[in-house]
Amino acid sequence: MTESPETDSSARVRDIFRRQRVMETFGATLTAVSTEGVEIRMLYREDLTQQHGFLHAGIVSTILDSACGLAALAHMPANANVLAIEYKINFVSPAKGDTFIARGRVVKAGRTISVCSGNVFSVTNGEEKLAATMISTMMTVINHDAKD
């Protein structure tokens, strides 16, 4: 995913990402923002694994939910935010690698409801392997009192 020039929308997406404290807890970074999609990366950490040493499914779900939500946010007006109202995730291989990449994109942006999809890849020695795939539904929330 290539980075697009900074826009008001991408600056706002970056600000919202910085305010998601869970991403800081996970050590995740926002590495790409555009209207084509969002990319979040994080390094493997043993303290975020399940009993077999794989990245925990809850962590995989969280970074992918954020990638999809931020992708939807990039399509929203300045006075809007988004909330996930539904998602379906399939884990297709163990999340085992040095790095994890979550990529989210908008399938259909609507005024009230947006549909997004995303994938998490496990990366080992530069090779990406699909670990999980998601389809999500985001609801637009208009904030009449503030910017976000």
C-alpha cells in the first residue's frame, strides 16, 4: 500500500489512531493512510500471545478492527466518526511471525453505514502470509458539538 499525500482526512485519521491507547499498548504503528485503505503494523511480542506462542486472536481482531474503522473514517466528513456495529473474522492460519500487518479498506462508503474488509498478514523474513480476514460494518456517528 502506498502512502498518499497528507490530507485533512489523513491527518484526522492519524490523530484518531494516536488517541487509541490500545494501539500504543500493543506497540502498533499506523504506516499508511489513504482513501484506498489503512495499514497498521506491529512487531511480535511474547506478552501478546496465546498458549501456543501465536499472536492472540483478540489482538489480531483488535488491530484489524482498527484498520477497517480508520479506513472508513478516511471517507467521513470532519464532523463524523465511526463505530463498529458488526464484524466477522476468519482466522486462516496461525498468527506467527516477526511482524504483523493489518490492512483495512472500504468496500462501500455510505452516509450512515459503511462496509469494510481487511486482512492481517504474518510476516517472516519479509514474506507475508495471510492470518485472518474480516468483513465489518461501521456506523457513522455525527458529532454536532466537536470535531470528533
